[in-house]
Amino acid sequence: MLRFLTILVLTTQLTTLALSQARSTLEGRDLIVHTLSRLTFGADAALVDEVQKQGLDRWLKEQLQHTEADPKLARQLEVWPFLNMSSQEIYAWVGEQRDRRRLVESGLPASILLRGARNRWQVSEVMADFWRNHFNVDRAKGSVMYTAVEYDREVLRKNVFGKFEDMLKASARHPAMLVYLDNYISRRPPTKTELKTVARRVRRKTGSKARGEEAAGIAAQRGLNENYARELMELHTLGVDNGYSQKDVIEVARALTGWTVDTKDNKYAFLYRDDMHDRGDKFVLGKTIRREKRRNGMVEGEKIIHVLAQHRNTSVFLARKLCTYLVADDPPARLVGTTARVLRERKFDLSAALLHIVKSKEFRDRQYYRAKFKTPFEFVLSALRVSGAVIDDPRELVRRVAEMGQPIYRCEDPTGYRDTAESWRDPGVMAARWKFALDLALGRIEGVRVPETFFAELDHRSVPALVASMGARLLPGGMRGETIRVLIKVARRHRLAEKEGEEEDLPPLERHLLGVVLGSPEFQEQ
């Protein structure tokens, strides 16, 4: 009954919520709360106090110097020994051992959740999540299950504060991307002579002319694959229908033929095969890429990636995505424009773009305070962080995030998961959030617990005092009056149920309230 009342009240509140704050510039503690809401996966009052003491600029400068796990987290990550292995080493380590295969399968998403919840270097975790979706690969496809470990470490995390072109090149050459978007099988179409050779070889082997012709027909179908070239332009650089044609896609695909994967001895490393490359000039975006006569054709693909990485349309596309991620679902046009300019002027330096956004007047505009809506991944991590949850085993957390519609490294669509509110406000997803909030508070998630010390530090003198102290700790940006009234109402009904013995196994009040606060509208906001 109490859970039903809680969800009913919060549902009504969420659907009628309206932000009506006057426009002004965020300053002082409000600015710190706002910045931490976008650049960490959750900040409680203690972290806000810490950053206020250190200074926001100094905190941010320090954060941008680190992409690794902090020492304490690094020790926790040792339970997954493969995290620092190359793809070849992972294949050798797994061998025929099913338990190790299962460990790799569950370990990468579990380690990503643990890093997001526990790493001191939060900005690198937040930006790794952005690029994980921008350069999405799906671990359900072939060898990506194993190669994604190295991909996440060497392609994404290594470059989150570096140059965009370096990340783009690294993704284009990595087996995870080559397999996911099928470029590893893209090759020049076979010549007539080669097809005749295939037919003749099969005919001699089988004694059947029909079998020879069939083999030649199959071979003729093996050729150019446009999947990666299209997504390279549409999702990774220029944007959808933004200054290029289908002819450009084909020409880019031609330039990237021969970029494949070396599977010999389970290396699963990048391999360029000149015999698969489509020779000849390519004409892309008004530029002619001349046939390489003295060097192998891999240079042609590298030239095209450079052109795409530095293109003006790429700067605008990336700027809009970054501003959407860090500021608002419909970001201010002026900020998108200035961020695009910074990208071009700073040779697509990603840390420069990030600093420009968070120091802009648009970022500090109060109308964007709590204007974002958390994805399931962000919601779960923020709940874990502000509650001080002890994570002994994150595997159940991985399942819960998947249950909310965002399985880690399992997005089939090359777009990756979207981070706008309309994508995650489905009633079914919200119900899963409320269940998670209460289950976390009540200790019903295997391998995870909120320690008693969290509750011991609250003010227990009265119901209003308990509500106020919990709200101040979990929501340093404050709670709306309606939410406070809901919490007090829930608390008083809980006390009445305790007194009258209405319900069996009634949880402690403070744990019930924790679940309600974590499910509140304010806690869904960012």
C-alpha cells in the first residue's frame, strides 16, 4: 500500500511538473551544483562542499588531467584481469574456458558501472559515456564481445580529452568497429578474370560446370560494403544529410577497402590488405583523392578520414551533440556556433571545446538548471553515488540498467543511446526506476547495500527534520515544496502504519524515504 501511494503521488507530480524559474546567471554554490550535475554522475552535498572549498576552476583543471582509474578503484578493478589486455591476449586467456568467457561477457559492463560510480575522475567517465554512444559498437556482434574491452580503453578513454581526429582514426582502425559495421569484408569487386579463375578452379575440383558458375556468381556478390562509410559520414563526422551525397558514401567506401582484421592466431588486430583495395582516383566532397601508385592504398583512407575530421560541418555536428549532452536537449544556437568555432580554431581539441561550453554564459543561464533528464545509466549511477552505496558485485546493477532499456554496449542501432528526455520518459521505464530506487534503499539488490552510516548521519529529531536532512544530502540543489510535502505525507503514513501494525515487514522509515527521494522528479533531473 505504501509503495502504491508513493508511486501514485510521484507519477502525478512528474507529469504536472513545470519549470518556471526566472532567467538569471548561476553563481556560487548554484553554479557548482549545476556543473557537477553535468560533469559527474552524481554529487551529494559533501562533494559540493569539497569543490566549493577547492574552487570550481581548480577542480575542473585537475579533472582534465586524468583519464585513469583512481588508485582505490584500480584495486577493485583487479577482479577483472583482462581489462588491461589486448584483444589477442584476451582470446588467449579465455581459450576454451567457459567461466572466463562469461567473465569477459559480464565484466566489461560491470567495470564500466563501477568506474562511473566510484572513480574520483568523474569528468573522464562522463565524457567516455558520451563517446561510447557517438562511436557505438554492439558487443552482440561476432568478435566485438572480446575486442570491445580494448576498444573502450584505447579508442575512447585514451582520447576523451585529446584530439577528435585521433579518436576517429583509432575507431576506424579498430577491429570492434571494423566488424560491427562490416568494413572488414569490404573489398573491390572481383574482375572478370578473377571470376573466371574461380569458376575454373571449382569446376576442376567438382567436375561440375554448374557448380563452377555458381561459385563465380557468389564471388561476384562479394565487394563493396557501404555500412561503415555511411555511418562514418552520417553519425561520426558530418551529420545526417549534411553536405554529401550517396556518391560520396560510395567513394569513401572505395577508399576504405582493404581495412580489415587480422584473425591469424586470434590476433584480432587491424590489417590493411592491398589486394582487397579498390584502386583508382576517388572524388569526395569536391576533393580528388589521387590513386596511390608508389604507396599502398591505405593512405587514401587516411586522407579521407583527415578531411572528414577537420570539416566545417563536422565541427557544427559535434558542437551540437556536445551542447545537447552538457547543456540542454535543444541547445542555444549561439553556443553551438561558438563551440564549433573553437573546435575549428583549436584543431578539434576536445578539452578546449568542453572548457568553452562549461565556461560559457549559456551554460550558466539558470533556465538550463536541472533542464536535462537522466538516462537510466545516469540515474542508477547517481543513486549509487549520493547514497554512498557499497558495491560488492555490480552484475545485478548491469541487469537493472538493461531492464530500464539501456544495456551497456548492447545498442543495436549505430546511433548509440540518445540522451534526450523524450527517449526515456516512457511510463514503463519510469516504473523500473521507482522500483530500483526502493529496492536500493531497502537492500533488495544483490551485491549492493546502502550502509547504516548513511542513515546515522541524518537528523532524526522529527519527521520534517529527517526529510530536510535527507533532501539536503541527496539533492544539494534543493527540493520543491510539493516534493517536501509528499515526503512528509509518506513519512507520517509510515509512522501510522508502524503504530497500527498495518503491514508486515515494514521497512525502517529512513530507508523508505530514501527510496522516495531517489524516485522523486528532482532526482531524475540533471
